[in-house]
Amino acid sequence: MAKRTKNDELAQLARNVNMADVARAAGVSMATTSRALNDQPGVAPATRERVLEVARQHAYVVSPAASTLSGGATRRIAVVVPHLSRWFFGEVLEGIDATLRGAGYDLMLYRVGEGADRDSFFELLPARRKVDGVLVVGIPASEAEQERLTTMGVQIVAAGGQVAPYPTVSIDDHGAGRQAVNHLVNLGHRRIAMIDAIDPNASHWPVAGRALAFTEAREERDLDPDPELFQRVPWSARHGAEAMAALLALDEPPTAVLAHSDELAIGALHTIRRAGLDTPRDISVVGIDDHPLSEELDLTTVRQDVREQGRLAARMLLDGLAGLDQAPWTVLPTRLVIRGTTGRPRQG
Amino acid sequence: MAKRTKNDELAQLARNVNMADVARAAGVSMATTSRALNDQPGVAPATRERVLEVARQHAYVVSPAASTLSGGATRRIAVVVPHLSRWFFGEVLEGIDATLRGAGYDLMLYRVGEGADRDSFFELLPARRKVDGVLVVGIPASEAEQERLTTMGVQIVAAGGQVAPYPTVSIDDHGAGRQAVNHLVNLGHRRIAMIDAIDPNASHWPVAGRALAFTEAREERDLDPDPELFQRVPWSARHGAEAMAALLALDEPPTAVLAHSDELAIGALHTIRRAGLDTPRDISVVGIDDHPLSEELDLTTVRQDVREQGRLAARMLLDGLAGLDQAPWTVLPTRLVIRGTTGRPRQG
DNA sequence: CACAGTTTCGGAAACGTTTCCAACACCTCC
DNA sequence: GGAGGTGTTGGAAACGTTTCCGAAACTGTG
């Protein structure tokens, strides 16, 4: 009999149960059923219990389409990212997913690169009748695109990016750069290089955040102002390696290197190894991120809590949807993690 | 005047335009408007053009909720993954997203770990009225869970995983292991170790695919059968490093190591470095995946096209939705990429 | 018991699209 | 001209839920 009941239940899943079925079985109206299932006031506790039990027995799930059409809310959030296979975005998504899931929201993913996809997304905003809110992650959106986005008529929060006309979450990017460069200065380095990252998909990339901290420190702390020490390359370990090779080919190589991200730092480390040099004996390297591989590589780095950024961004969006107050701008601190790739400069 | 037109358009986006508005402006009925917008037959070309132009001028987008409620199709695909921040899943998602986007489908992301989330997902199948199909990626689903999934009444395709009662895409996992171990054998290695990966979230992890190829090769090719040479650890660079340390602590360390994935291999490489040893001079290392960092690390590895798996899986699902024939099981080949971490065993 | 206030309940309209089928228009052939 | 076939069009019903508002039931007080 147990086997037969299981089969009946399976068959019932295939034939979707509607609220009308639940109402009939519970002996109440559609309106009462809806109120009971949606935890709305105006239902006697005993009636509510009965309806919930009948719904459970029928394995009833609401029709999201009918619910949205009638009540307006989609209970879906769009997450817009420029890349999927890079660590940062996967990590943010972990935080976002957990928070949305906990609140009963679904996550719709939009990977928006360049060209037709991007034009289509920002021009017509096709997502606007599909979601209640949008989380924009690390998209180098132009001011026009940002403004366009606000016309969607949905809540927007940005993470991991730049100033925008909607609430944002980010790390103290400038502070992170500051921590890294100060660490090197305090070790005694004066000829310090930076390998900065540019987004291969962005049309321009102003000197801001981490890079700005570096250029400012050069002036304030009397560091070597050699422009050759400021390298800007597309992010990837390989480009980091190539930039490090260019730095090692200078008449006077730097004694320390600040890399925009751990991925660039990893590439730089391997160029150093291949050149027969070592950290921190011959040259110091510090990254930013604390990527999972950094601990294994013993890389000194500035840690940012990427997952927390995702959680916070989602939290802020949900608060906005619930009509609660939103902080317009939340900045997470970063923390210097000293490992084995930084030390005092070599004498002479 | 140009500024004023732009503002009118922006205001119009905020107030959603419905199909009734388009029909009225085009001077046709709702039925004709729907046919024209959906590329259905039974509309005169001139009428269709007129409707399309009016829709474009009004920046009309359909109400997905009304469309789904009326026509049944959601045009959404669920992608179910056990992790988000690991490279493999980001890479698969890139391929999936591109293919779904091209076909006009939206991607809904479900990260299903362990515990309540997982029970909820597989038990009640809440996604079943939300999507037209499901792509299951790298989920170590039990047979009961797989069977349960088929009761959703939607198309299902799996990628990067195991045998299932629905179409699947994977690499030739066994072949990949074979390529790696053969490469080492052909270099002359006989005392070969394997660092195998287990999913920290799975309750069991049978010796299959790559690991099976290793254990079979030991018997067929007369390799050293020492059971200490078969290490199984949770995937991560750190666990790879620890397993490598255990192997180096043996009375007679292996002359070569096959790692289940490049991440494990990277960890192993660093233990080797820290022990003052080098590849391939002292010991050979081969991984599987061709992770982006592997080229930079000069790691010999077996390459799998992860993004192509995503594309294929999505393609197969869309074909199923379109009523086309689906191959029940598609296997992608892998390719050995020889770099600098493998060489002949040291003499003596 | 009567009255007032509160809680619960149910019917019907609304939401915005899709699609079936009847009606009409047009064309071709005998 | 009439018959038959083809293409186009439009009205109405359906989809499954939510919510407004009137009616009924219940509770407490004098």
C-alpha cells in the first residue's frame, strides 16, 4: 500500500493541482484559501491549519504566472554580471543566492558582455516585466546606462563597482590599495611598481580606487615616480606574468610589486620564479582579494569578503522591496594578510 | 525638442504598455497583434510590419506572466549546481547562458547544497511551475533524487555528472584518466600515485571515471600496487597540498602523481616546491581540466572543454523543448596538453 | 435580548495574454 | 455567376491567482 500511495503522489505531481482544488477539498472559498496560504490576516486559525494541511497533502505549489498577473510581484531578482567564470563573480553569487533563497526569491542570471547583448539589455530593458529588482555586479556601466536602468521601475542595487544613482555595496577600494602600498613602504621599499587591471570589455578605465591609492602614495610618501613602474594590463594571470616580465626588464627593476588582484599577482609570481628569482628575497609581491589559491601560494594580500558583498547587496535590495530604509552606500573594510611574498628590500 | 522626446520615452517605460495599447494604435485586434508579435502565420505582411513598428515605438515588452498563464510556456530554464564559486561551474554557466540567451530563454539559477535547501528542492520540486526545463550540473544526485526530478513534468538534461534517467553531457572521464596515466607510464614511470577528489557535500563517492582508469591501469600495466599511492581528499588546492605531503612522506615517494583536477595539482605542486623539490626533475605531476592558471604554471594536464559542455547541454534541452530528437548521452573527448611538469623519472 | 464592534468568509472582477473558431474577403476555375 | 479554396481578421473564452467589498458570524457589554 505504501508503494501505491507513493505512485499516486507522483502521478499527482504531473497533473498540477490548483488552488481551486485545495479550496474544494478544504471546504472554503478561493479567497480564504489564498489568504491562508499567503499568511494574510482574516482567516480563523483552525481554517488556516486545515487549508495548509490540504495543500501539503496535494503537494500544491502556486502558479507563479497567475500569482504575478494578479498580484503584481514576480518574486524574482535579476543578477547582472559581465563574466561568469571568474572567481569574484562566482563568490558574489554564492552570497546573493543564499540571501535570496532565504527570502523566497528566485535568481535570474544575466551575463551581459559587449555588443548586441549589452545594447539589447540596456536599451529595451526586456527584464523589466520579469523581475522585482536588479543586482548589478561589477558592470562598468556608463552614466547613460545607469540612468537608463533606473527607468525600469524596479529596485536596483549595485555591488563591486562604481558610484551609481542607486544604492551600492563595495569594499573600500582605495583603502585596500592604501593598505597594500603602506605595507610595502613600511617594509622599506621605495621603488614600488603596480600592475593595474583594466576590463577587456570596458571602453575606458579611469585611475581610481586601488590604482589611485598607489599614485597618491607615490607623491605623499616620496616613492620613486618612474612612470614605467605603473603597468596596466587586462586582468588574467598571463597578463600579470607579462607585465612582471616588463618590470624585470627595466634598467632598475622594482624591489616590490603591488598587483591589482591576486590573479595578476599569481602571474607575476611565476615570472619571478622563471627568472630564477624569489619572493621575498629578491622582490616582494602583494595582491588584493585573498583568492582561494593565495593561501596555498603563501601570497601576501589584502582580503576582501566577496561573499559578504553579495549577501549585503541582496539584503539591501530585499529591504528596499519591503519598503524599509536602504543605506545608499555601504563600504566593507579590507584586511592585510601578511604571508610569505613580502619582506624587506634586498640591500644594495 | 530632442530632450523632451527622450523624457516622454522614459516616462513611457515606467508606465507599462500592454498589447491592447499596441493593438489600438495599430488599428487591429488583440488576436492579430499577438500573431504578428509572435511570428505566427495568418497575418498579412503589411499588417505585421505595422504592428511591429507600433510595438517598437511604444517600447512594448510582453507581460511574461500573462503570456505564461495563457500559453503555458515560461521560457525559463533552471540551472541547478552544487557550487558557484568553483571555476568549473562558472565556465559551464558561460556556455549555458550564451546558448539560452541566443534562443530567447532566461536562466534561473539554483544552488543546491546540503540540508534543508536540498531536501526542499528535491522533495517538493517548487521550481516545477516556474521553468520549462532543468539543467542539472555536477550534482551527485542519488537515484531517488533523479527519479523524483523526472516527475517535474519538464525537460531535463544533466552535465558534468553521472549516469541518469535523462539525457546527459559529459567528458570521457575514464578516457581522461587513461590519457593522463598513459602519459606517465609512457615516460617510464611505474610508481605512480593518484590524488583523487571527493565532493565534500556528497555522502559517498565511488571509484569511477578518472580514478577507475587509474586503478585499472595499475593492474593492466603492472604498476606499483601500493595502496598508499591512492589518496582521496576533498577538492581544493590545500587538500591537494596535504595529500602531496603525505605522498612525499612515504618510505619510497612516487615518481609521478596524477591529480583528479588542476586545482589539486596546483596544491601538490606547491608542496613539492616547499619541499625543495622540482618538476619534472624530481617528480612529475599531471592534472585534469586545463584550468586557466595551468598554462601559467606550465602544468601538464588533460584538457576538457567545459564551456562546450554547457553549450551542448543547453542545446540538447532546447531541442527537447522544440520536440526534436535528443541524443540520450553525449560524450566530449579530452586532450592531453604536455607542458613542463612531466618528464622521465629520475634515475636511481 | 439588543446593539455595536470585530473578525471571518465568499463572490466577482481584474490582471494581460493566447488561441479557437466563426465570419468575411479575395481569388481561381468551371 | 456560382462554387470551392485560401488567407486574414476579430470576439470571446480560458488561463489561475489576488483582492476589494459586502454579507454573515461571532463576541462583549449594558
